[in-house]
Amino acid sequence: MAIGIQKIGLLVFDEISVRENISVKSHTLTYSGLIDFGKEDEVCNQLPKPNSLDDLANHGLVFLFQPLADTYTQPIAVFASRGPVKGDTLVKLLIKATILLEKAGVLIHGFVSDSALTNRKVWSELGISGKLESSRSYIEHFNDSNRKFFAFSDTSHLIKNVRNRLYNKRELLVDPMEKPVKWNHFRILHEYDKTISNSKLHLCPKITDNHLNLQNPSLKMRVRLAVQVLSNSMAVGLEVLKKRKVQGLENCDSTINFCVKFNEMFDALNRKVPFQGVHPDTNDYKVRSDIKLLIL
């Protein structure tokens, strides 16, 4: 029997920090707010049994299902833990969640996670690798040897990582045949905007000092700040100042192209097309195929 496109998708998991709090469930005379993996404690035997008031949970691990051709998301499980869940435990939970969902009539083609240390452990345990000399983005599916099970990293963390590296190194050589991408180009544009008293005339009115001065670690974690720097607006602003022959922007073509590519990539990966998805005939598919960044 054919499976509807709303039941074909990916597993997404991530952790959130929660406030430590304990309360009593009067109808069951049990505590809530303790470490709780339900029956998974029997599968993941290294997890401590929640048998004391010291086992307060401060993290929540959330699993949800995201269809590939629809806009809804469906949480399927939440686990309470103290600290991040270990990578080998995550692997067991991922496998069991995939098997149970497929038994319920859903097709799971892979999973999405960020690049946190515990999630990188999941990749290595499964045999996923991002190394240039041995890259591998999929494994054999747990339920069907004729299918592939893919691993994806979320777009926002990838963009933040690239922005942070550019900020730390001050420049990146994307193409050996071109000039390097320079962080200072963004600074020059922002300083130029500061000289204009009317904010409505700013080339990049959304850019603030917080976008370009990232000494505070929390600023490096904000996706909004990263995508607004590596944006089409920044590319247009640099192009305008280059034509005005602003000092320091004589050779900013590489930075302009870099921003354009990341803007296109973010739009292509962030777009939701209900009941259609991404296929070889769409422009988003072409953008994803054409983007090849070499960061040295």
C-alpha cells in the first residue's frame, strides 16, 4: 500500500536546558522533575535510576518527525536528563525511534541534528564522516538493507560556524584563484553607515555593533546575527560602496560573492514548499548542487 507524502520524512532531535524543579504527582504518588527515560532505562543501562531527590533533570531531549513535503512537525518523545545525553545513548534512542515510527507506517529517510559534541559522537558511532578524504553522509537503513539512512546537520549551525571562523581568522580563502573573503569589509561598510545620520538611508540598517564585535560568546550563538551578516543586503551594500570607491573595498568581489552564495543557500535550505518538496526541476535544488565552498 502506498504511503502518503505526509508520512515520509526525517527525525529531528535536539536538547534544551530546563529549570531544575521537583513536584509530586498526587494521583500516582511519584515525583516529576527527575531524570526520566521511561522504559528506555532498560535499553540504555548506563543511565542512573531516578531513585533520589538528587537526580534532578536539567535537560530535555526532544525527538520530532518532520515530513519532507509538508510544513507540520510532530513531537514523538521527550526525555528528561541531567546534562547532555551521551552519544551512545542517543544512537540507541535514534534507532528505536526510527523502528517504532516505521512500524506505525512512517518512512524515515534520516535524521537532523546540530554539531554538538554528543551528536558528533552519534555520527562516528554510526559511521558518518565529514572528513574530505573519507566523507560519508549515509548508512544502511536499520529496517531495510535496500534503503539508505542519511545524516544532516542543521543549516543555522553551519552558517554560524563559517561566520565564526571568518571572524576569528579575519579572512578566508574560498577559491585559490580569487582574493580572500575579509571580515574587515563588513566593518568598513558598518563604519560608513555610522556616518549617515538618517537611519533610513543606511545601506544595511539591520547591522549593529553586535553583528561585528563577537567578544561575548552569546553573540556567536545567535543565528540571526550570522545570517544578517552573510546576506544579500550586505552584498548589495558592499557593491554600492565599491562603486563609490570607498577605501578598503577595492577588492571586495570575493566577499560580495560569498554573501550572495550564503544568502541563496540559506533560502534554499530554509524554504518550505507544501506538498511539493525539492526536486531536480526546482531552482533550490540547483542552488544546493552548485554551492561548493573550499575553506582553507
